[in-house]
Amino acid sequence: MIAALDTALVKTLTRHGNSLALVLDKPILEMLGIGLDTPLQITTDGHRLIIVPKREPLSEEAFKAALRGVNDEFGDVLKNLAK
């Protein structure tokens, strides 16, 4: 995985038909796990665009399975840290 950016990137918009588009570079898309079909939630705070990949919440079953996996792999370590 690519590390988070330390500095802001400066980008310009690109004409796309009658609209303007922001082109995101592949390393940024990979870092955020965004692909062609990833739905994006776009909001603003009045000064900034905030673009967040919209993810489905983890189901309770999937969460419990992930928790079991962590406990199976790291349970002993976690118990020792708790001491």
C-alpha cells in the first residue's frame, strides 16, 4: 500500500464535454482503494470538496468472522499485552 501524502497536490480541472473533470492519478486511487465502479460520496464544508469512497458497512457476520481471525492469529499476543 502507498503511504499517505505529506503535501497537497495541485491539480487543475480538465474539460469533459460541457463539464469539468478532476483526474485522479493511479497511485492516489490505489491508496484509497478506488476503482472505476467505486461509488463516491461528494460533500463540501463550504470551502473544500470532500470526496470519500462510499463503502457498504461490514455485516455483523463478516465482523465476527474478522474478529475470530484476529483472535486466532494474535490472541496470545493480545493476552500478553493486556497483562
